[in-house]
Amino acid sequence: MNRTPSGRLFRTADGVDLTLTRTFRASADDVWASVTEPERTARWFGPWKGDAGPGRTVQVQMSFEEDASWSDLYIDACEPPTRLAVSMNDEAGTWHMELLITETEADDTTELRLIQHLTSAEGLGEIGPGWEYYLDKLVAARDGIPQPEFTEYYPAMKPYFDELTAETIS
């Protein structure tokens, strides 16, 4: 299947924000549950364990990563059902991200925006396809359809994200 990337890159005072969006025919509460309840995150992102809440740390295991070990995920902010901000420090480095959820009652849809706050666009050709993959895994889990294959995203989407980097830096 030929996948179309949705990622956009925006300059910020501290670097760049990678933003990816998916829209669901569901309530904000239902989408929130898909991204916060451990039995539901295990279907697309990976399981997590611990006592979740703002200022707390939980353990997460990303489902696709090779030899995935449990990593600490710090919950910076948790505002159900509209905003979850988290940070993580692992062998790949330190990253900060937000999930923003907006419900549109007029058409019974909810938009999920994943924003990864980056200090630079370095490595975006690898980062972007990974998030596209995980978000499409979320779509598949919610719709009860087969999970996508990572090879549909990487290296196929790398040129798209490399071009975003070039456009943002120039």
C-alpha cells in the first residue's frame, strides 16, 4: 500500500515542532482512552505500567522497537480529554511530545495532533516515518483492521521528511 505522509514542520523559538494529525469518527473521550488506557495503548503503541498522573513517571515499552526494553516516560501534563504532554530520555536521546485532542461536534469527529518538540530537524527522515507508522497503527487498532507494515513507511517516507527539513532550515 502507498502511504501518504501527514507530517508538517514548524519553527519555534527553541527549535522545530513536528506535527502529525489523524481524524476519527469518535468522541474526544474515546480517542483519549485510546492514547491513555494501557490495554488500548498496547494495541498500537505499546504497553505501559505504573501510577499515571501529572508529575509522575510510568514505564512504557514501544511495541515495534527492536529489543524493546521498558523506558521511563515522565508525564509533564495531563488534561483529559484534550492534552497529554510527556517526555522521555532513552538511548535515542531526550524527546518531548504532546497529544492534543479536539472534538468537532458539527461533524462528530475528533482530531488528534501529535507534536514532537525538537531542538533541531536533524534525523527527521527517521523520526517522521516512525510517528506516521505508529499513528496508522492507532487507526488500524481503532478500526479493527490489520496493522500496517513498517516497510510501508521507512525508507519510503524518508525523502518527504528530509525535504521538510530542507524547507524549514532554508
